[in-house]
Amino acid sequence: MYGLDKAAFGSFLAQLRREKGMTQRELAADLYVSDKAVSKWERGLSVPDISLLVPLAEILNVTVAELLQGRRVEEEQRFTREETEELIRKALTFSAEPPERRQARTQKFLPLYAVYVLLGLVGTAVVCAAGLAGTEGAKALLIMNAIFGVVYGAYTLFWMPETLPRYYDENRICNFAQGGFHIHIPGVYYNNRNWLHVLKWMRVWCVVSMVLMPPCTAAAVLFERATGWRVWGAVLIVYILSLFGAIVIPAKKYE
């Protein structure tokens, strides 16, 4: 994933501000933010919202590209296509979420994450020990549930941003991408009115599915043994549709 060098950005920003003879408070006043925010930018603790890049560059008499690079670029120097693409990606990955807020979120959700993963794995072990995971369908569901619960659950709880960049509010965007993680459902648009609700229900889905899938798998195996009917396709469809519902319903309701 292409990312912004926050330390280089902050150092360059502080250099430009001093060259202009401005204090942090004066720069903050011109941008309608607090001087504490400017201080955090310069120390590499956070970065400004993407909407502030253009006015910030204008005030400091540099280009947005130079801000993102963390250095001055000579006029005769031209960016290659790859360098331009990298700069665009850096701009689009600007996060409005301060590191302190993310740390507090980690401390808040870590006990919950540990408990539901433990319950899910214990439930899976019990189902296997009882001989109720002998079919290919049962094994596939349990493995999928463990992977989704552990990896996807950790991502939604700890790493997925709770605030989207401002351009999501100004445009109808149906795609969210962060590193290797992508959400793209045609016709479902994300903004800061619905994003926190979407995130909340994705977290709920991770917790509930991780805990409920082992007993549901055991029930499906017992049902197959009693009737001869294979219900793995139906269980998988319900599992996937419940994930889509956790995203689509709150996104549409609060859009």
C-alpha cells in the first residue's frame, strides 16, 4: 500500500511555515483549524484532511505534489506516470482519524475481540471433538468462519477508519479500499452519515457469526444425518447474505 511519510511531511511543513515567518497559530487561523492540529502535523502524529491540501499549499507557496513528496521539486523536473499515481494514492489515503483515537479504540475493543475469538475457536474445537465436522461442507464452513472472524474481525475493530475523507460526502462513491481490503457493492454509497453505522454492523456480524457458526454447523450435520438432505449450500448462502445485509441495510438507511 502506498502511504504518506508523515515525518517527512511534518518536517517539510514546519520548514515552509518558518520560511514564511508564520507561527503555528497563524497558520491554523488561516486554515480554520486549531494550533494543536498544526503541531501534530509538524510532529508527524497526524495529517490534515484531504480538503486542506490545496489551501495549505497555496498559503505556503508550494504545490500539492511538493507537500505530498515532503520536498521542493524543481520546475524542470517532471513526474513520471508512476510517480503521479503514487502521489494520488497518497492523497487518497489521508485519514481524518487521529492516532490517539485509534489507540483508544484498540484498548476498548481488544477484550471483546479476545473473548469472541476464544468462544468461536472453542466452539469449533467442540464440534470437531464431537465428530460433527467430518463432511467437506462442515469443514469448509468452520475454516471460512475462523478466517473471517479472526482476520476480518480484527480489521473492522482495529484498523478500518471510523471517519471517511471529506470527498466521500461530496460525491457518490460506492467503493472503499484500504490496502488489500475492498468493499464494492454497486448502488451502495458510503459517506460520513452512514459509515459509522455500516462499521458498527460489520463488527456485530463478525462477533455473532464467529460464535454462532460452530453450533449452526453441528445442527446442519445432525440434520443431514437424520434426513439425508445436504443443506451446506443454504447455510453458506445465509452466511454470505447476512454479511451483505450488515453492509447494505445500514448504508441505505442512513445514506
